[in-house]
Amino acid sequence: MEDASLTLLFGILVFLILMSAYFSSSETAMMALNRYRLRHLIKEGHHGAARAGKLLDKPDRLIGIILIGNNFVNILATSIATIIAIKVWGEGGIFLMSCILTLVILVFAEVTPKTIAALHPEKIAYPSSILLGFLLKLIYPLVWMVNTVSNSLVKLFGFDADDSSSHMLTQDELRTVLDESGALIPAKRHGMLMNILDLEKATVEDIMVPRNEVIGIDLEDDIEVIIDTISKSSHTLLPVFKRDLNEVIGFLHMRNISRLISVEEINKAEIMQLTDEAYFVPETTPLHTQLFKFQNNKRRMAMVVDEYGDVQGIVTVEDILEEIVGNFTTNLSEETEDIHPQEDGTYLIDGTATVREINKALIWNLPTDGPKTLNGLITELLEIIPEKNVCVRLPEHCIEILNVQDNAIKTVRMWAQKSTSEEVGIQGNLFNQETH
């Protein structure tokens, strides 16, 4: 090698630097590949993705072949550079050549190729997988030996070289992926996917119809009242009970009412015969669990009970589905909504409105880990049943109580305000104010 011409030595050095750039860019590109997009392309029959995926199935072997090649060409390049330095400057030029070679390798064989590979991993990884696969077969015994020693050291330090759990997405990570999908997923579908992931965060208690709002058939009423309730109902299922929801008998499906047409005189006994057995669920059941229970039990409605077995309300499969797709049914018995926007930017809100409903409708962030209704949230903050004209200031919202009846808040005015450094942390600060 000492007898070789400088032209040949410089040619070999340039080639080795290019090979170092190849190995460096290949390493970065292979590790920067989106594993989920890679799997999708493999299913689509993409040959480059298939080659890269096969190499990534054994990352220790992939890293082994890349580092063996990269270190080999870098060490050989150093030797060639040393010979060139001695030929040109003598032994005193070795230090100068080392500095020059270090700078050249950093710029042309490390930083630049790795930056390009990180920005365009697929363009680099798929073509480079051809040579990497060939080299792996060519020097497999050496790669196997290096990996055996390396994996033994990995296990010695308490790590599992075969652990692939880090490539699996948690639900929070999947939410992040959906958030970053941007315009790639239509807004409505994006919202539905996010709502599906959020089902486990909500329970039956969060979406149930409270017992004081349940419309049903009380068998203690006169038959004329019962028939009038049935005829005016806009619901498909009605709970049937005696005096109180805690004495529920079952559910009456409106499609069964047609059977009463042939009856000369409708009576309570006929109605009871058409009533299906009641179905009870705990109020703490997560929504995704309850949806599967509805499916498995072929049910559409359930009575929600607390830890003492008392009925707290009802929940239907439609209620859960609306948590995913939004409102797709109209309750004809409801003449007004719970939230009424005003011209001045404030909102008149019914005290029975749920905190989750308000947050979803107005994109607010009221606390949901406590009381479920706005009435409950305010009374918990005040620790008393307030009178009207009382205001509550939260870090980001103001609440003005307009109407209180029967020991419950009926109507409030709410509006959002930006938090300042002085306002943060004054949750629950109360002040009386005359309405204007």
C-alpha cells in the first residue's frame, strides 16, 4: 500500500468515505421508518418495504451488520489517510490529517447523510436494504458471533433483547397519533375515533337519564293515564313500574303495543304480559364495557343502580352510540335544549345539564371528576344551596345563578374568560352581585 500512488490512495479514501456515509444513512433511515406504515406497505405488496421489514424483524442483526461495515470502512479510511499524510508531509502530518479526516467524516459521512435519511427514511431505507441483505448473508457468521456476545451483555444488564412491546401503541399514544393525523382523516371520522378511545374514561353514570327525568308507565295510575302516556311517548322503550322506579317490573317495547289493537278492552294485565324483564347495570360500569354487555345480552335499555341497589336512572344503547357518533336521534318530547347562546356571548344553561354535555357542546374544560350536573358542581363549590344573583368565578369561567327552585339551581348564565396570573387558583371565590 505504501508503494501505491497518491491518486489511487485518494480514490480509495473517497470510496471509503462514501461507504461510511452509506452505512450511516442506512442506520438512521432503517430506525426512522414508521413501523405501522411499513406494515401497511408490506400488506400492499411493496417489495422494498418487505425487504426492510425482514431486516427490522431482527434489529440486533441489522445493527450488527451496519456497525461492522461502518467501523471497518472508518478504520480502513484512517489507515489510508495516515499513509497519505506520511507520503505528503512525513510523520509530522499525521495529526493534521487526523483533524482533516475527522471533519470530513463528521460532515460528509455522518451529519449530512443522517440528516437526509431522517428527513426521507423510505427513500434511503428501501434501496439500501438490498445491499444490507446481501452483506448479512455474506458475513453472517461474524454477525452471529458479535450479536451473541452483545445479547449476552444485554441480558447481563437486565434487559430483554427480544422485547418488542415498545413497538406497541398504548391508548394514549394512539390518541397522539390521531391528533397528529391532521387532514389525513376527515374531521367527523377523526372525532368518532377519538370518542371510541374515550369510552373507557366515561361510565354509565355520566350519560344516564336521571330518575327524575325518566318517562315510564306507573301501573298504579289509571288505565286512561297509562294509555295517554303510551300514545304521547316518543321513546321506543318505556320502563314499567309500580309507584316507584325501585319497583320496576320491566320494559315495554312500543312494537308490542300493536298487539293490543285486537284486545276489546286494554287493561294493566295485558300490558304486563307484553313487558320484557328488566335489566340492571351498576352505575360505575365503563361505557365500552356496557356497550358489549348490551350486545351480548341483546338488550337496548338498562336500569342503572348504585351500590345500594337503588335505581338512579336509565341508559340505552343509543346513549352510548351517541357518545361515538354524536346526536343522531331527536327526542320529540324535549321542546328546548339545555344550552341557549345569547347575543352578548354568554349562555343560559339549565342546572340539570351535565358537565360532560357542556364541555362537549362549548369546548370547555369544566371539572368532570366530581358532580355530574351543573347544579351539583355549583352547590359543591358553594357548599350551600344558593339564592339567585349569586356569582361564582372559576379560573376560566364565570357563573351567575339566575333561578333557584325546590332547593336546586334551575338556570344560570355562564361565560368564558381568559385566566390571568391573579385569577389562577381562585376557584370557588364567591362574590354577590346584583343583576343588571
